[in-house]
Amino acid sequence: MRSPTRTALLFLFVAAAGCKTQRAEMPAPIDAPATLGGRVVSVAQLRHGGQVYTHYCRPCHGVSGDGKGPASPGLRPPPRDLRLGVYKFGGVPAGQLPTDADFIRIIKSGLHGTAMLSWDVPGAELDDLIQYMKFFSPRWRTEGAGEPIEITPDPWAGRTAEAIPRGEKVYHGLAQCAVACHPNYITKPEIYQHAKALTGMLVSEFRADLYAPVIKDSDYGVKILPPDFTWTPPRSGETPNDIYRSIAAGIGGTAMPTWKGVLPEEDLWAMAHYVRSLVALRGTAAASELRQRLINQPPWTPPPPPSPDGGDADAGSNGDAR
């Protein structure tokens, strides 16, 4: 049952939107079973799912699933357009359709830092709701859910203090998450050293906004700002398992790729622990101090490339601000 707090929140969202009457396109009448994700769903299930959807989801996601419910004008990020059949936080490779378990996880847990609350939908209604949400998108009529990403045992269990430095190197030097998306969290000499050690690349140029995220295009019709982990809570959870799943699966409809099978499991988990260590700084003085140290680091010039005879200059002559 919806809590009084959530009901009040929805009322405020509607009020912020001006309480305008919604004039969205209605979904097609449900007068026949539908095959969704390879499963035949009855008329009774879909009609009941529609009633549950109206109770829990319609104020934000809209009567036709277009993400333009009466509360939507005041929400950032905007509610998902369910007609697209594109989902960010499935536990499947990015771009594939999520499993029913993914729907359950997101409905039950919500998406942190957004208006998508955690909803205690009764079990008897949850499955019908999920099938009705699929009914909005034609993708479900021709495709099935993707293969779930396996969350392997953590090879760093009990060794988090060792995992974090390795994850730092993977994040900045191998996966290079901050080249054009996320912020960097270490100094220029450290970035240079990590990239050189893990890829052989000699990073000699850095973007001007090195310690800020970069706005990216998405498949949702809106621009997306990748999270700064010391500021923005991870949307689908902040435990090591949650972060591992997001890294391994990628984020559907965005520039965040699937890393499962690209990086060794040891490095995927190390990066999850590193990101978790950044998340732990959120709201602390340490996060502000780190940012100031990075912004105010001394000027640094990369060493010259190796000489033709195989010699190599060392990589740190102008100091390290960390």
C-alpha cells in the first residue's frame, strides 16, 4: 500500500506541474492476449496490470507510458518513456531487454537520486504490473530478455584495502572512465603513470574540465550527465555488488558500455571497490578537500617520449598534488 509520505510527495509533484489535465495518447484497448518477451500474457493479467499501473506509476510515467504524467514537468531526471523499450539499469548487457527480476529489483528498490521511489507492490500484483509495462513497447513483441550478467564471487573479499588502489589504476589507466565521461579523481602525473603502466599510452593532453563529468547524448531524448561518484548517488544501489552489476552490464541507452568479458573479473571487482570508496566520500569534508587539491595541483608537463635508442624519461618532475 502506498505510504502517506509517498502520497504527499506525489501530490506535491502534481501541484508543481500546475495540476494540468493530461492529454496523452491512450494505449491500445486490451482485447486479446499479447506475447511479450516470448510469454503469452492474458487479457485479464494485462487489464489488472493496467489498474496497478494507474495506482502506482501513472502520475509520473503517464497514461500511455510516455513519461509525461502530470507530475513529470517538475522531475529531473524525467520519468522513463516506457514506449521506447530502452532501460538503463537492467542486469543484462546494455541495450538488451531486462529480465523480470530486474523490473522487480528496480520497482522494489527505486533509483537513488531520482523521483523513482521504492514501491512495496504486493506480490500478487507485481507480475501483472511488469507485463503491463512491457505492453507499452513493441520491442517486447519481437524480443526476449537478455542473458543475466552473472555477479561472480568477489576475488577481493577481505582485501578491500588492496582492491581500491588496483581499481584506481583500472578506472584511470585501463578502462579510462574519465577520458570523456566521468570525472578524474587523481592528479595528472598519476593519470599518466596509470595509463602508461596498464596500456603503454603516454597521455600528454588533458581536457580542460578534467575533474568534472562530461554531458553526453542518450537514447532517451535528453542529455545525460555521468555521475560524479563523490557527489551523485549511484542510481541502482551503492553496495559493491550493485556497482559491479552496473559496470559489468553497462547502462542501457547511454555511453556506458558493457565491461563484462572486456576486463578480467579481478579488475571489474577492483573498480567496483574503488568507485565504492569514492561514493563513501559523498557529503564529507574529505570530498571537498580532494577536489580542491586536484584543482589546485601544481603545473605539470609530461616527460618527453622515449628516445629512439629505447631510453625513457621518468614521469614526475613537477610535483604531485595528491
